[in-house]
Amino acid sequence: GNIPGKVKVRGGEFVLNANLSNELSANFSYTYSSSEDASGLQIRRVPTDLVKLVADYHPESLPFGLFASVNYVGDVFEPPAGPVGPAAPTVCWLAAAEFGR
């Protein structure tokens, strides 16, 4: 819900995309967010860190591709206790796709 008073939000994001070969690409992103209420505490249930790593294997000589992703959500805060651990477990996705020829 809404938070009474003013909030201060500062943060940034770093993204790196790479074509490691003709058949393999990767993406990495990191986001930092400082979201403080009027008392200077991190806003409840807003994580400070988010990390995502993706790899995509797409061979030109084969009719399929593979995809893997790992997502991490950092610690969340519960005033007045402070950090109470990750907002969610680290999630890993694996997928395959068939390409028509």
C-alpha cells in the first residue's frame, strides 16, 4: 500500500549483453534500489538487489535451441527488525525450443 510521508528512492542498473560465439549468447543484469521511508529505513518488502543471468544456445546446424536463466531477488526488510532474508528463492529456468526448417 501507500506509505505516509515522503520516500526517497535511488538506484541503478548494470546490463551486459554478449555474443560469446555464433551459437551462444549471454545476458547479465544487476539492479540496486535504495527505497527509504521518511525515517530512513528501507521500505518494507522492497528488495535492494536483483540479479539475472541468461544463456541462450542456438546452433545454426540443429533444429533446436536451449535457454537457461537464473534470477535472484535480494533481502527484503521488515521494520523494525531489518533484513529478513531473500524476498523469494533463487529461480532457475531451463527451456528448449524447436525451430521449423
